[in-house]
Amino acid sequence: MIKNGFTLIELLIAVAIIGILASLAYPSYQDSVRKTHRAEAQGDLMELASFMERYYTENNRYRTGGGGAVALPFTQSPRTGTAFYQITQGNLTDTSYTLTATAQATGGQNNDTCGNLTISNTGATTPATAGCW
């Protein structure tokens, strides 16, 4: 008589193998998600840098007439939904600015190896680590 099915040992081995594969794949998946959020924040920073350059072209300065910060069209990345980066202006003068995207704890984005991202009026970006920009 032939018995069909699996023994308990066979099932435990299969479950263990699946667990090991999942424990290897999940961190890689999370890293890919963080890279995707970082790429979106970089695109948003470049768009806001273009906004600042257009403002400079029209007003011959990066600040308002009263010396205050120009209102950015958006201040988080992504623009809607859960913010993985908050975007702020810094080092603001009539002739220079720095935009900073600060990684948030949401979704573990603050665990990204690149950390916070910046772009200045000269086009300089940080961090300078390979693969971050």
C-alpha cells in the first residue's frame, strides 16, 4: 500500500528553508524601498532647485523683497501621502541657498545609508558618497 503526503520532518525542513530565504530577502527588499524613496526625494530637490532658479531669474535674488524665504510649492517628499523626507531651505541669501531633504523615521527612511540630501544654488549635492546621488 502506497501512502501519499509528507512527514512532519519534511514539512519542518521546508518551513525552515522558506524562513531562511525570507530572512535573506527582506533586508534587501527594505533597502530597495529606501533607495526608491531617496530617488524620489532627489528628483523633488532638483525640481525645487529649478523653482528657485526661476525665482532668481524673475527677481534677481533668492529671497523675498523683505529678506524672507520664498514659499516653496511643496515641502515634503513624496508630495502627497506619507512623508519620507521633509524639505527645508537653509543658508538663504540674495545670491545663494541650500535645500535640504531630511530623512524621516517613517518607513525607516532615517536608516538609509545616505542620510539627509542637500542641493545648493551651485548644483553641489551631498552626501558625496558613491551611489547617493
